Amino acid sequence: MTVRFALALEVTTDELLGLKPAKGNVTKPSGKIFRRLKKIEGLPPSQQKFIFKTIDSLIKAAEK
């Protein structure tokens, strides 16, 4: 799941976990994003998969 978060935020997993400083002028995600991610983490894997597929679809549509 950490890899998916890192991909969504366009950072490395080391940067996401605070093990390595962020490169360039990367902004930190807001507290709202982290609170939502924590809620998603508490869900069963099948529900997490559904939510991530939905988020991926919404991001893809927004990039068009």
C-alpha cells in the first residue's frame, strides 16, 4: 500500500516514510489527505482495492 501512496503522491517510498528528504520543491500532502489515507488503511483489502481503482479512474479522467 505504501508503494501506491508514493505513486499517487509522486514521491519515493523513502520520501513518503521520511527516511530520505524530498527532492526539489515537492510539497507535503495536506493533513486532509493523510487523514483520508489512514481511514482507507483501516478498511478490508477488498474495499481498499475498490477505493484505489476509483481514485485512479478519477485521476485519469482529471488529467484529460
